[in-house]
Amino acid sequence: MLTFAATASAINLVDFIKPILMLVVLGVYLRVLGQIFEKDLRYFNLKAGLWNSIFLVTACLAIVVVLVIPIFWAGLPAMIVVLLAPILAYWKYRNDNIVDENQKFSLADMSMSDRMAARRSRNEQRSAAAVLSGPNGDVQVPGEEDPLKGVHMAMEDLLLPAIDARASRLEIALTKNGGAASQIVDSVRYKREPIPTETAKSIIDYLKQTAGLDVAENRKLQRGELGIRIRNATKSTHLHLTTSGGSQGILFRLDVNRDQQLDRDFKDLGFEPEQLEILAPSGTAEGQHGVILVGTAPGQGQTSTLYGLMQRHDAYTSNIKSLERDVQRGIEGVDHLAYDPATADEDFPTTLRSILRRGPDIVMVSDLKDPATAVQASLPGRDGPLIYVGVPSKDGIRGVVTDWLRAAAEPKDQEAAKKAIAPLVAAVTCRVMRRLCTNCRTPYSPNAEQAKKLGIKDPANVQLYRQSGRIQVKNKIEECPTCGGTGFLGTTAAFEVMPIDREARKLLLASDFKGAYTHARRSLGMMMMQEAALRKVARGETSLEEVGRVLASEKPKASKSRPAASSTG
């Protein structure tokens, strides 16, 4: 028998093509095992060790079979049959042990047309510069003959340059005259090229559908989330979508990686040491009483400041709750309540009253859109919980305090005004400014006037910095790759924290805000926002020009320069 097998083997291996065919069959078998069955065994935990041993023994047996059978062209099919036997056995074993019918192997899954379609799908996914993902996972990239292909490409042309330019937000205001697009990079708004009406509407509908929103609804406020995975990017980008409409048209907004933007530790917000001292008592268990007003102009860091202030408190030893119309970031240990007027049984102020009745230690209220909210927040007085109240205002501390009093008390109603003023502990406002890029910022010595502003006695030995956006590489000036040529990278904020003590409350009750403000500066160590901003200049965090831009009295205008970075795909 052994002599016969050896003779048969010698005959079979005389022709070099036959060993190659044997190796090809065996290679296909091993590839299928490695790429399909091995992963399947591990995924469903189906005795991987046992089945791998069976497959290995079968491969050895198949080699023996093809060598033993004298006629190669009979031995090769026999080899294939032997190799198929454990595969079919595993197929039956697998289907018997999996409950979900959709996860079972079937002949329909193995059809040539399905495999070709799947291959085309994978090729289209790989060729796309960006792949979107919604609530149910990745969204199929439209094929070449799909009418949505052009919409997908237009979406890429709009989104990818914004993401590449580090935009935190992309907005489209859609009217009959077209789509006015803009993006915000490091708190500065840059205009984009106008988008034709139909193109803008198609992009908006395409993204709404991906996020699982009602495409037909253009008036009501809708919020959703989606992801975008860009070719060659190490991480996917998360997008928060907000859309609403009115008589003027559709307002569409995409916030880019919003959670990362708001994930800022309190100590990194930009408060100066003197300001931290003013806020310190409210961070202790004994000082968790009263109302702290937090107000900024739109887009100037109000949400980040409110979340940062909440983070000062230990959520495991303090009962912290928030009432928000849009929970933009969840803080561990904080009970966030998202208020949706479409589904709520009570209005916003009544919901706040219900929260306060449960005896929390700290409460954050996002806004005063309903004036009655201020009344409810002031009712607990100085003995109630510590309440942070968002009061959006473009007029600094004066606007924050004035808007609070206007919401909590009718004009000339002294009793209501007294109740509104009694719990006030402090008022906080800020303005966001860009940080200088440390890779390309340019050093210089301040002149006499600049030194005087900054309180510098010896300007010759002090080094300040200004925006550049350019670096030198081998005797050649190039755009800074770190900041993309803007000269800035990231943001900080200049704060103003007004402490409100008994004397300040008396002055506010007498409608003397100027007197209360002066008292805070002269007697309570309040630092003005300009002083806080100039300190950041002295430390090299930002520039004098940036401080001048941010604190200028006139309303900032959208920049027309550098509308977007070059497209990535």
C-alpha cells in the first residue's frame, strides 16, 4: 500500500501544474477559514478551538486523498469534496445554534448577484471622500447612477472644507434667493460662497434624512445627530444638527464635535485668580445658596461657562440638577432635564418650580425666555439652593442684571424687585477671544503706550506676541500647518465677575446700577473685563489686536477672508 501511494505521489507530482492546482485549492480553503469562519467562530463563541482542529485535520486528509488516488483529475475533485465536508457541517451546526434568523447562512446570501452588489457597494464606500452615519449605522454612498450622487458630492464640498478648517459650526440660511452659508472658526464667523437654492435644500434634506428627522417638516424645531467619516482621517467627526423655519426661510445649523467643544474644565475657562476668589465661597457646602447670573452675547461661551461652574461641585456629594431646552453635554452625576414644549405637561417656569420643591443643592437654568422663570428662581431666596441662571445679553454685566430684574419684577414694583435682588450673589459675563498659535506667533517688545496699558514698567525686557500664520522652512516662508495660516489656534475667554453683597443689593434696589458696579470695583476687588483681557496679552495667550477686536464697541462683522480651507477630497 505504501509502495502504491509513493508511486502515485511520484506520478502526480511529475507535472509542475498539478502541485500548483493543489496549492491553489488549499490556499482558497485556508483563506476562507481565516477571513470568514475564524471571525464567525469568535463572534458567536462556537467552540473555535474544536472547529479549527477539525478544519486542520481535514486539510491534511485532503492532501493525502489527492496523493493516494492515481489519477490526478479524479483526486483533485475528491480533495475539494473532502474540504467542503467540514464547511457544510459547520454551516448546519452554526444555523442550529443561532436563534436570529437574519444571522443564519442561506444560499440566497451566497448568490453571485448579491456578492457583486456588495462588492460595488464596498468600492463606492471606499471611493467616497466621506461616509455618513445615522442612528442605524453607516449610510450607503449613492452609486454613480443614483440621483443622490450629486447631492452627496455637494454635501462633501460644503462640509469637508469646514471640518478641515477646524470650524466649530456650519450654518445655512436658506431663502428664495439661495443659501447663505457661513462657518465659525475659533469664534470668528467666515462667509462661504452662496449656494443655489435647490442645491442647499437638497443638502439639508439629505442630512436631515441621515439623522432620522422629518424631511417634510421645515418649520418646527428639529434636532438630530449624525457622524461623518472622512477618508484618511484617524477619527470620525460627530455632528449635531438643528433645523427650524419661518416666513423668511429655513435655518440650518451643524455643530462639529460639540461635546468636545464643551468638555472644558472650570480651571481652563479663563478666570483670573481674583475672580476665582469671588466665586470660591459658592463652591463650598456652606456657600451653596443664592443666585449667580451668567450672561454673554450669543456664541460667547455662556453654555461652556454654565457647565464649567456646575463642574466645580462634587456631583456625588451634592444633588445637582439642570433645566435646559437643549442638553448640549451630559455631565456625570448631574440630573439633566431637557425641556421640550411639544411633550411637556407643564411650562418652563412650572417645571423649574417642581425641581426646586425636590430640595436640590445646585440647579442650573439655561435661560429666561419665559420671564416667569426669574420669579421662580428667586423664590427660595438666600436660604434656597445655589442656582445658576443663564441670561443672554449683549450689554455685559449691566445687561445681565437689568434683564434679570426686568424679568423678575414689574416696573415700580418694589416688593417684587426686593425678592429678585435678595438672592443675588454674583453676576458673570465674558467675551471669547482667540488664542495665538504658539507655533507661529511673532514676538515683539511693546512700545510706551502699550506698556502703559498693560502696566509694564520696563517694556524693553518684556516680550509680547502678535498673530503671524507663517513659518520659515529652509529659507522659505510657508503657511503654518498647525493653525492653517490664521495665526490662532483655539479660544480662551476674558471674564468679568461682579460680586453682589448687601450694599450692592441696596444700590440695585434703588435702581443705581452704576453705584453698585463702582462699589464692586472699589470695595470688593472686582476686575474689569479689559484688565482680565490685557493680562492674557501679557502672558502671551492672545494679542493686543485681538483684545481690541473683541472688546470694540461696534458689533463684529463677518470676515470675508479665508472663507474655507481647501477641500480634502
